[in-house]
Amino acid sequence: MKIIKIDIEDEIYPKRLLKIKNCPISLYALGNISLLNSIHTIGIVGARRCTDYGRKVTYDFSKKLSKNGICIISGMAVGIDTIANSSSVEEVGKTIAVLGSGFNYIYPKENEWLFNKILNNGGCIISEYEPNVEPDLSKFPIRNRIISALSDAMLVVEAEKRSGSNITARYAKKEGKTIFAIPNNIYVATGVGTNKLIKEGAILVTKPEEIMEELKINNNSSIKQENVNSVEIDNKNKDKNVKENEVNFIKKEYIPIYRILSDTPIHINEICKKLNMDVKTVSSIITMMELEEYAIQIQTNYFIRKIEET
């Protein structure tokens, strides 16, 4: 796939970027560049060391917002960014990932699978850096201004007291954009940043429809009206056990893993523990399940069950 250089005077240059003072003179892009001027966009950012609660919330919000035609913007970092980009790219709105390095140095290295998934599913990846520019820590806070500028509003899922997510939120606030935040446990580090944002005026949200209503975006699908509740989100999923007649359509060797998977992300080590199986065997089986679309890896070694649309 050929890298496209987009200069500031080009027609396809993102119009939203022109509104900030320090917009990049040029962008380098791969994939579906029409997304750069999507009608509706929302940035979703959060902690790299996120919790299961944060993973679940990000998956639900990203997927449902994108399903309603909203393009999700994030940074392809590990954690919340990974889930936001991954879970939205297969929906109508798709996703844009903004890198803090050149295309020849995908960072983090472990997210090469996500880089390819975005491109293979009609998403877009951009960078203000030439392809051979290596990543370094100083570039990522600068990169965050692009995430903010491309987004009509920002959703912060989880964030520690000092984090890149808070930097992105500050950019958005200076630009007069609406900031949404997910409420969190006051005793966990990843809840400090979002709870602080809420105290400072960010809009507390517990379901995607609240964001769409605030931004006056029509709901184009029958999304279930469910509050995000950390008490309800756990890996037991007692009411999600697969009945015998629900697994007749898949291969016999997939069934034990399929029964454990749900819409709550679970680590491969936890799957091995529950089934008393070695990592190599589980990894081999679940890779085949991904290829046959029975499972989705939403973050390195975290899996959910592929839910059939109704």
C-alpha cells in the first residue's frame, strides 16, 4: 500500500486541522483517506495500563458510536487506544489512528497486528512524520494535538493523574470542544484523571447515546440502553454461558474456549487457567477462531467472543 503525502494546501487535507494554530504542514497517510473529513468524529483516549472495566467500556462505546457512523480517532497506543481503534474499524464509522512516529517504525511494535487490521478493514492511519522518523517520548504529547484537532469531541475512559490522555483533553478544552469522561473507582489510579476531569466540567457519561444526544447525532441503530456499571462487569458472566444447542455450528475443539469468551475481554492466561490447558495449545486454537471470526483480539492477548449482528 502506497503512502500518500497530503500537504496543507491539498483539497483532502483535514479541514478540522486547519482550525488549530500549529497544524502540520504535511501529513503522511495510509488507507481510507476519505475518513479524514468524516461528518462526525470522536476521539477516544485513555490509560495504557487500563483495567478490565476500561477495556469493556471502550469496546462498547467505540463499537456502538462507530456503528452509528461516527469515526473514532485514537493513537494506536497499548491499552484504551488499542481497543478504541480495533473495535470501531469494522463498523460504519471506521477509525483513524494517529502515530507518533513514521510508518517504517510502527510503535508499539506489538501493535503491528492492529496497524494491519486498520488498513485491511477500511480504516486510516496518519502521521505528521516522514516514514523513517523513529519514535521517541517527546513526540507523543505533540501527536495528541492532532487527535484532539481531528475530533469533534473527546471521550476519556481511564486516565492517571499525569498522563497523555489529560494532555489530549487539555488540547480539546483549549479548542472549546466538549469533553466526556467515564466515572471510575476513586481508589484506582486510572480513575483519578477521569474523575478530576468530571469535577472540572467534563460531562459524565455512562452510555454512548448520551454522547450522541449531546452532539445532536441521530441514532441509526437499535443500541441497547445499558448503563456502564463496574459492579456488573466481571469475567464470570453467569448469564452468558453458551448452551449446548448454541455451539453446534462450530468445530468441536473450539467449544471450550468459545464458552469462556464473552463481550468482556479475558486474557489468554486466564483462559488457560480455566481450562487447564497450556498457552501454546490455546494460542493455536484461538488463532484459528479469529480467522474463522468466532473470536476477536481487542488488545494483545485479550480476547472477546465475536457477536453475531441481529
